[in-house]
Amino acid sequence: MKDLLLITPPFTQLNTPYPATAYLKGFLNTKGISSFQLDLGIEVINTLFTRKELQFLFDSAFENKTIVSENCERIYGLRHAYLNSIDAVISFLQGKNETLARQICTDGFLPEASRFNQLDDLDWAFGTMGMQDKAKHLATLYLEDLSDFLVECIDPNFGFSRYAERLGRSANSFDELYEALQDDLSYIDTLTISTLHEHLTKVKPKLVCFSVPFPGNLFSAFRCAEYIKNNFPSIKIAMGGGFPNTELRSISDARVFSFFDFISLDDGELPVELLTNYCINNSKTELKRTFLLENGVVVYKNNSTKPDYKHSEVGTPDYSDLLLDTYISVIEVANPMHSLWSDGRWNKLTMAHGCYWGKCTFCDISLDYIKIYEPVAARILVDRMEEVIAQTKENGFHFVDEAAPPSLMKALALEILKRNLCVTWWANIRFEKNFTQDLCLLLKASGCIAISGGLEVASDRLLKLIDKGVTVEQVAQVTRNFTSANIMVHSYLMYGYPTQTIQETVDSLEMVRQLFQLGIIQSGFWHQFALTAHSPIGLAPHDYGIVPTYEDITFANNDVQFKDSTGIDHGIFSFGLKKSLFNFMHGIGFDMPIQDWFDFTIPQTQIEPYFIEDSLNTPVEFKVKPNAKIVWIGGEPNSKVITKTKRGKSWEMLSLTFYDKQETIAITLELEEGTWFLNQLPNLMPSADVLPSFKSLKTNFEKDFENFELFWFSKPINHLKKFGLLAV
């Protein structure tokens, strides 16, 4: 028996748990509150994609005569091939049957339907990724074919990372969702409720908390809450998470509270702690940011004077209870960077609460989860990493910050190197100028393999209007710094921003084409601008040249319909932008005229064909910030004194030989200066208690010698900088 049952309803990700319940469970541990967590999505998926359930699906579709399309007729005709392979394929995608990759890559092993029509030259596409990844991609297409069959013949609401998402999107009124809940249980509902029932009878919780991150989790959350109300009436039910945090801040429909007793907003730690006291310990006094029903009316209780917990106080995420060995790695696109979201099991952590920039006009910066910026000390972060590794046996980390601060990333990297910790990690960033070449090399040395960041609209006018704090030229230089350090780059791209012209959309695509062609961005995703109620644009739309259309809000309130002063239908660009990007990510289509991506006439780009390349040709600055830390991430060298002779004169030099992981590097310095440098190296390594600044190193040098800059920018030292002598 546990006090709380924490649930993520179907569906979020196949390859790794959504972290909200793990974060909450870690916090509850610090308060001595017992809890059990459950990812209903992955448990339903693992029930669904089995021989037994597929047999049921095929039989039901045939008996109910729901097979309509030629594609589903083909899948049904190949049903025995699917039944014979499904258990083995799922086991392979769970990492338990890796030798099956050779079979999967053999022609004729997997049954193929319409999803396989998109296949190109797989040997080329996966030449840099390998057989395991090629097999994962083929197995992903195989599952997507089965998903198509399921959607057409059994349950039209199904999706691998969402369920009945349409019902949760901008549902200003509860009516449509409420009506859908009056229908009989769907097939997916039945599987979900069956799994939920097993856990409820085993855990026997007093309070069930649903974390609903996305619109595609909402319907299932209501279905589950409805079942609990009808069958376990003594259990109290709460909802929190990303969806209510952004969408349900204006809720007033009392019918919602026939399903849920409480809906809490923003950081969940303190609200859940107070709800525990309220429901379990009968302390009916204080609540934090919580809606409930009193006398038939929705009321908002925020009468607790207790401050929220600081990010450093909430404990280490706890992934226990989750069935970590059953998550499924899939690869939808043959692109190494793009696959990170769906392939491999990543432990999720956060470097800082909120966003250190907090200015982008399209973002919900008025809400606490972005507005309140609170970093965690690197020492605590790496402590948490080590605790999570010990628990999950996985050393991969995805830092899910709004935007990870460069200074904290630097401190994190140094702490990882100081502890000789072998980890792999990636994070979301802003493309800001502090990501120098040296910092990127340091991040790579600590295990950083990729970053994602928002270029948004590749137009300096619009970037200024967004208040992004970057220029296209700066983005190009930063992405070059990352990629030259062998860190992959994904860029979020936007079209349809208020006042954006057709010319600016065309020019943005040309900028993106050049970035991909030069290889300084490896992956990207276009999305159309959406006006949200809590962003600066949503709060003052007329300042940005748009006229919003407001609805009567009794349920969800986030996306706002609007008319742009330009009158442009930006939706017509969607297909062409995404098609071109798909080709760019596969390394093709760079020489095609931009017009060829669209079936309507567009203007010629006004961007010079070498704009991005010219942006990268910046002069080298022989300047280092005085407070920059100097760090050497290489090993200890072999040293020997050698004698040089020229024109009858002899003098002694110090030869230093360094062994890089791939190369051997030898430099020669004047004996006295070389001896000084050799003696300084231990102080420059990440294991040093305090790394010297450029200024302090200069002061130390100039006690015995002259002109430190002449030494620092000399040919031998510049050679070492390419191999790990960094100023960060």
C-alpha cells in the first residue's frame, strides 16, 4: 500500500519515461511520503503489440468489416507474417534481441505495407549509423504500418505519442470532450483501464495524481479518472503537469470536477505535499495553486504561505517502479540527430528551473515555470547524475531545460571531467555568442553529443521582433563551433510569425538551406507560429500587428486564433518547407531551386548565395577575457631537454610530447618558458581545486618572463589549443 499513485496517461514517448512523475517521486522521498509511479502508455503499448492482441485486432477488423483501404487489406493479408514476427521485433526494439538486426535487414523478413514506400537507399542513409540503426528504422516502419491498420480498423484516436489529441487542443469548452467521454470505451481505453485496475488493486493508493504533459494525454487521463470515480470512490484524484499549467488556468466548468477532485498548476512539489496533507492527513486548511469544487462552484485555492521549494531542494528524480527495460527505441528518420528523441533510453534531468533569457515574445514567459529562473550548482547536478546512474544502470542524460545556461553547462562539464565520469548527454540551448569554440570542445570532452536550439525565423528583422537576442550570422558561427567539436545540432524553425512576409519566408528557407549545405546544422523541424495566451504577443497582440479572436473560456485557454495584418495564409508553405527540410536532413536537394519545393509561385530569394559561408569567415581574435578559466583536457606529456644548434650557436629547448586519443602532438618551447608551462599543467587540469584565470596565469608568467600574450599566441601553444588547451 502506498499513499500516492503517480500516473502518466497514454501516450508520450516509446523510448524513455516522461520525467514528471520521477521528479515528483524523488521529491516525495525527501518528505517520507510513500508513492508508486506508473507509465500507463508504455504498459499499454507492450500489451498491444503482442501476438495475442494482434490476433484479436485482425479478427475484430475482419468480423466488423472495418478494413477499407487497399493498404489495410494488404496488412490483413500478411497477418500471419505479422503474428509470427511481432514478439521478436518488440524484443529487439527493447534491446533484448540485438542479433535479430541481421534478419530484419534481410529482404523479405518483415512484412511491408505503405510506410515502406518512403524508403530510399538505406545503405547510403545508414552508412554512418550502422546495421542496428537500419534495423530499428525498418522495424519502426513495420510498427507504423500496424498503427495505420489500428487507426483505420479499430481505434481512430490511436497514435504512438498521443491519444485523441484533437479533443485536447484548444478546447475552450469542455462540451466536446465531455460528449466523447459518454461513448463506450474504445479498444485502447479497455487496455488502459485493465492495466490501471491491476495497479490500483495492488498499490491501494489514497490519492492518485495524473501528470498530463500534452493534449494527447488528456482524454486518457479523464477516462482513467472516470473509472476510478466509479469503481474506487474513496480515492481522491488530482491532475497537474504541462497541459493544465498552460491550458487550464481559467477553468470554470464544474463538470470537470466530477472526474477530478483537484487540478494544480505550476511546480508540483508543494501542491502535492499539501494535497497529501489535505486528503490523507485530513488537514483541510492550506492548498497551493489548486482548483477544486466547493458548493457546486469551481474555486481556486492558493492560501498557503509556505514558499515553493528551490530547485536544489527537490531531491533526485527517482525512476524506480517504471519498467525501464520495456521501453522501445525507434528511428523514424534516417538522421542521427533527429533519432535522439525516439532512440535510446535517456535519464531526464534539469540544470535550471525556468529560462535565464526569458524574453522571447512567442513564449509563455509570464508563467512561473519559465519566469522563475533558478539554477542548480554543478556539484549537486553531478551528484544527481551519479545517483540516477546507480539506480537505472543507464549513463545517458537528456537535460530538458527551457534553455541550458552556458555558464552552468561549463561548470557541469568541468565537474564531470573532475570526477572522471563517463556519461553521454545532450541539452536545449540558445545560440548565443558565449558558446565559443573552446567551450564547445570542453562540452564535447565531458560527453555532450548534441544540442537543440531555436533559430526560429532566419531573419534578423524578425529575430529582433522576437527578442531572441541573436542574429543569423551569430547562429551560423555558434552552430559551426558545435559541429566542429563533433556535437550535432538540431534547430527549431518557425514560419508565420506576425508581420512575416512571403519574402521573409523564402529567405528563411534559403538561410536554412545554406546552413545544412555547409554541414553546420544536421537536423531541424519547422512549425507554424501559434499564438498563446500567456506570451507577450498574447498579452498585447495589437503591438504585433495581429487581431485575436477570443472565445468564451470555461475549459482550456492557450492557443488563440488571430488574423495577421499581412493577410497571408502561411499554412500554404507547410508542405514545401517540411519537404525541403526532410531532403536537407538526408543530405540532398541543395541544388534544387527553392521554387521547386512549392506548387505555387514564390519570389526569388534576396539572400546572397554565400551569406552563411561569409558569416563564418571572421578574423581570428588575439584576445582572451581576463576572467576566462584556462583548462587543459589532455593528458600529461613526456618531456625531454634537447639541444638546438644554428649558425654555430647551441641552446637548450624543452620538447613536450602529448598523446591525444587519435594523434601524437609534439611541441618545442624555450627551456625556461617550457619548464614553467610544464609545471603549470597540473593546475590547468579539471581535477585542480581552482582553475586559474587568464589574468592570474598571465600574472604568474610575467613574474619571471615578459609578454605573456606573445607566449600564449605563439605557434606551439596555438597548436595545443586545437587539442584541449582551452580558455572558457
